[in-house]
Amino acid sequence: MPRSDAADLAGPLNAWFADAARPLPWRAAEVSPWAVLVSEFMLQQTQVARVLPRWEAWIARWPTPADLAAEPPSEAVRAWDRLGYPRRALWLHRAAAEIVERHGGEVPDALDDLLALQGVGPYTARAVAAFAFGRRHPVVDTNTRRVIARAVSGQAEHGPPSTARDLAAMSALLPASDAAARVFNASAMELGATVCTARAPRCDECPIAASCAWRAAGYPAYDGRRKAVQRRFEGSDRQVRGLVMRELRAAHRPVARAELDGLWPDAAQLDRAIAGLMADGLAVGAGDAELALPHA
């Protein structure tokens, strides 16, 4: 199967990005590493349009890690609002405290130090190191995997993710210079998000169409392994957890367990959702049969 190489991709893709990049506020030159870290936490499994207003409000309220660490975690969860996966708010609050405790309030630039922060995994650590500090690390998200699968491997889809395989594939494409590598990380993501999309790729607008192995092969259908289909949200424990969290965020006081009984008709599922929130640290007991957001 035909394959592309770094020279075919990085030059034209980086040149395209200079004009085509969306003006996302966390990409601005004057943005702090903390603001980049916040954006990466919020963007996990969440659309950019939903993140934008929440990120702007968060940075306005907590412009430094110390500002967030000085407040109780309940405020982080409340400010997270309906972004989803609210454990990220707790993790970000704890990461802010760790940055204050271990790094004098400054986001570290070393990969190992970033990986040691609460809630920071291989993707987030590399994204912050690359985008906030200009370090030459491969950064791979779903959009990047799709671009590599099509342009390099000639496959319509990327198949189930593999951290080792995906990082190796992106490393092989990174330009030698730190600056060009930083741009290429961002431009590959941008191409996948806006042009080389999953369902309706706009190949006529693609700056690397001439080098695309999938296009050269005649756009063959994907016949490999696929990621397991996620359960639907409606009726799931996730939906029930979200309803409980909505009540706790809005109350600004402990909520009696009896007040939550009308949220969901299946009492056993409601109990399971509440137990899960408590196990995750998103809800705490606050007296006799009362619940509240975490306060310490």
C-alpha cells in the first residue's frame, strides 16, 4: 500500500495552517501555560464550541493555578457546569494544588513532571509540553490518528487507539525543528477536525491531497478492527449521575437524599449513580442522609 513521508506532509500542512487555523483563544501567543493546561483538560471528549465559554470564564476567575488551589474543590465542580465528565474538574483542582506545592505555582515544562500531575495522561502532558512550551513531542488525538491513517497508511479509519503505535507514527512525521514540530502537531489536528473529517472529508480542499495514500488508492473502505461502540447516553448511569450533579451544583447547600428521589424513576439506578459519585469524590456525605459537593 502506498505510504507518504514527513516531507510530503509537514511543509504544505504547516503552510496551510498559517491561514486556516481557527482563532481559538488558547492558541494565542500571550496565553499562559496554565491556560493551555486548562484548555486541554476541558477539551477531552468535549466539543470546542462547548469549551470556549467555559474556558473563558474559568481563566477570568482563576488566571493562575494558585487562584484555583485557594478555593474549595466544590467551586471547581460548580464552575465546570455541564461540560461532562466532572471528575476532570476535581483532577484539575488537584493538579493546580500540586503545581503550587511542587513547582512554585508555575506549570512545569518537563514531560515527567507534567505526567505526575493529577489527571494528566500521555496526551495532555505532550500537548502542554508542545503547545505551551514548544517542546518537540508527538501529540496525537483522534483527528491526528485519522489524518495519519488516511494520508500515510491509506486506510479510511484509524482503528482502535494504541498509545505506543500512535506516538511512534507521529514521531516519524515530526519535522526536526521544535518550532515546525509544534506547528505540525497543531496543523494535523486542525486538518482532521475541519477538513479530513470522519464522515464527510473535503478532499478537494485538503492541502496534502497530492500526498494522501488513501486518495491514491481510490478511497478503499475500512475493513479493520473498530473501537467498541459506546453505550447510548439516554437512560444510562451517566445521565443519572448528571442529573444528581446538576442538583448539587445548583443547591449551594447540602441536599437531603429524599430531595433527589424524584430525579429518576428507577430507585436502584439512582442509588447506584449516587454511590458512584461518592466513590469518585464528586459527592460527599454532609450529615444525616445529605449530599454535597466536595469541600476540601
